[in-house]
Amino acid sequence: MNVNLGATLDNFIADLLKTGLYQSQSEVVREGLRLLKEREELKNLRLAELRKEIAIGSEQADRGEFVDGEKTFAEIRRRSVARKHAKR
């Protein structure tokens, strides 16, 4: 595989090699790809959890188990204002 990273990333890799933390360009790129893979896996886990929570909420709403949004946000705003005043 031959990849052109551009001057900025080439310079970044060169700087990392100068530190002695990495022995080759391939090692730097592999580490970067491992981190990217880890980030993608975490993103997918978070997305799966969000979908699960949405499904639970949807089922609750279907059963009529929900709160009035306007009242809830009004209460949140009221508490926020009260906290701001309490800090003064």
C-alpha cells in the first residue's frame, strides 16, 4: 500500500520519529490506525446504547409513560434561574 499523507502529516510523523518513541513510519501509522479503530468502536457502542435508550423511551411513550415537555423544560429553566440567583 502506498499512501500520500501530505506535507503536514509527513512532518508530523518525522517529528514523532525524532522523539525516539517510534522506530518507523509504519509504526506511527499503525498506532494512528489503532486509535482510529478504537474511536470508531467506541462511537458504535455509544450509538447502540443511544438506539437502545430511544427504543425504551418509545415503548414508554406508547404506554403513555411520559412527561409534558413544555412543563419539564419550564421547570428546568426555573431551577437554572434559581441556582444562578443562589450563587450571587
